[in-house]
Amino acid sequence: MNRTKKRAPLLLALTAAIGLTGCGVSADSSNGPEQGQLDPANPTKITFYTYSLAAPTMKPGMEMLIKEFNDTVGKEKGVVVEAVADATMQQYKADISAGKQVDIVQHPFSTLDSSRLSLGFEAYEDVFPAEELEAHFEGISPNALELGKIDGKMYGLAFTFSTPIVFLNGKLFEEAGLDPANPPKTWEEIKAASLKIKEATGKDGFGLAPNNGWTTESLILSNGAEVLAEDRKSVKFASPEGIEAIEMWKDLYLKGASAPGTDSEVSEQFMAGNLGMVVTSTALYSGFKKASEAGGWEVYGTGLPQFGDKPSIPVNSGSMLAVRPDSPSKNAAIWEFIKFVTGDRGYTIITSQIGYLPLRTGLADDPNGLKDFIDQNPLYRINLEQLSRIKPVAIWPGEYATEIVTAFNDAIAKSVMTPDGDVSAILTQAQQDINAMIQ
């Protein structure tokens, strides 16, 4: 990437003379990353690659978010965001390889390190002023601020994200003699309720697809195990606690207490009123609620189940904003966009129109923010409560991140779905293979 480091002499003279501090301008680059001047009469164009724009359920909300920025802050400051719908989350890679300028990416967490090393994504601390970062981060959940960090630096700010919770079909619970207002709290209780629903109604009681990926990490962490070591130099999911967690899941699956199918299939089964419980992201809540109202049943919810008396440890789904500006003016322009979409107004739109959590949790009780919306959709509070103990989903290390993700997910699916498979042997082999890639 070719980063411009020189300023025009006239701009330096003007900056020194009048002490420009607004519009993203830094008078002394020695105090931090160089910020260029924005000009409303000659706006700076930035490209934003976003998979939400390609998803039918998310597209209207994302379009609203981008348009509102362009019509307000962008117009005032001199920034125009051009969005690129990236359905496969591969277009940004192809365009970077082709030499096109890609400024901001709605990036998945798992492969961030690979993008940092090979595609030129930069740490926030290296392109945005420290004092502005500090001021903007006030009001964002401290745990959420850790989600996109690698080796202590922020390479992505959490954007659209959630934690896994259990959605319940109130009608099926009641038909099975269960109280949906007093839902299962442990995995043992989940199994008992699931089998009771199946016996009473003939419909599956619970769904968690073996290929879901992110919730797997929550299971392992919740039983006291690790997935990726803290120093990111090895994986540790094949510990006794990790193996026990996956064996529990296999038992659910093979005993008929967990419905077969992919992540999307079990979610569709729940929406159709044919599944008692499903573990998934809050982003699906609005769709579930509409389906329940149309089907004449009520959707309930509860937090991620725990192992015995161990508190559950949720990880995050979703995306972060990763950046690769190529000039001081892009630094300033990108920062204006990030401040808007992760500010109060941005998260009001993201939660109410797209369905993800507001990282600015105070909005949930703000009458000018999301209070009315949360009051009408109370299950969001389950997720907000879980933020207090969230741990970051694994950002897999190095250039083999994609291969590591595949190896990990394949090992979990094989462990859960193979009746005569040895969970310990399968996970241990996968752990050895992944550690060989890392090291």
C-alpha cells in the first residue's frame, strides 16, 4: 500500500497559522497519525465493502445507515461513502489484489489476522488520533472494545454483532407441560426439556447445528476450557474440559435431543413453529417474532445454557470495521464514517433496523435512543446482560486462518455427528494439525 506522507507547504503554513483542529485535521503529525483536511466543496470518496448490503433482511437497514451518513455528517464534513455489496466476503480481497482502493471492510473476526498480514489493514491507533479514539470509545461496552484486538492493538472495531441466546416456542413448551417463562438454564435441563417436547408434540425440542462455528467456542469456554491460547501461538480445545463439552453436545445430537440440519435449516424449522428451542444470534429475533405472530405462538428467550453451576461464557458473532486508508484525507474521512455508524445514531439504526446489539448499551434505556424499541423487543436485554462476561471469538493467527477455521469446524461436526467416532481422538488430531499450521 502506498501511504502518502507529505503535506503541501501551503497547508502546513495555514495549519500553523490558524491552528486548525476541526474536520479531522492534525496540526502536528508528531502528536499522532497525520489527518488530512476535509472539504465539503470537494468531498473525499471512500469505499465501504459490506456483506449486510447483500443480505435481503439487512439491506434496508444498511442502506438507511449509509444514506443518513452521506446526507448529514458526510455532506457537512465533505465525505461520500460508496458502498459495495460483498455477499461472499471475498470481493474485497479480489479488488485489493487487483489494485483497487478498498478503504473500509465489514470484516469477519476469524480471519482478521490474515487480512492484517497480507492485505494491508491497519491498526486504529496507527491511523486515528489517540484522543479522538478515547473520546469516541466512551459509552461502548469495554468487553466489546476487546473483540477486534491483535497483540494489544485494535485492527477492527466491533460493528454488527451479537451473542448466542436460546429462543423458545412458548406454544410447544406449554403443550409439553413446561413453563416458557421459566426456561432451562443448564445443558442438562435443555436435554430434558427437548426430549419432553419431542415426546409430547412429535416435534424436535432443540436445535444447534454442528456446523454453526461460533457457538461451538462458547460451549468450550463455558466448560472451563480454552480454544485459542492467550498468546495466540497454539490451540487448546482438546483439553479434558473441551472434550467433555463436545461429548455433551454429541449426546444431545445422538439421543434425539438436538435436531439435525444446518444452521439455516434449524432456524427455518423454528420459524415454522416446528422446533421447541434454537440457539442463535439476536439478529434473527425480528424474523422469529414475525413468524411467531403469524403462526399464533409466542417467542420467549433465555441466556446461553451453562454446565452445572459454571457461568456460561458467550462469544461474539458478527463483524468489525477494518480499515486501510491510503492518505491523510482518507484517515479523516474514514474516521468520520466510523464515528457515525458506531455512535448513538448509528447503533440506533443498526439495532432497530438490522437486529444486532447496540455496543453503546446505554441506548437501551435512552428515550431518545432505543428504549421504546427494547421495551417492545425485551429479549435484547438477555444479550445485553451477557456482554458482562463475553469473550472474543477466536481471531485465528497468521496466513492459514481460513484453513484453521475449516479444520476446527470440520472436527467439531465430525465429533458430534459420527455415532462411533471418538471425540477425544478427533479433537486431539485436529488440535495437532492446527498447531502445526500455527507454528
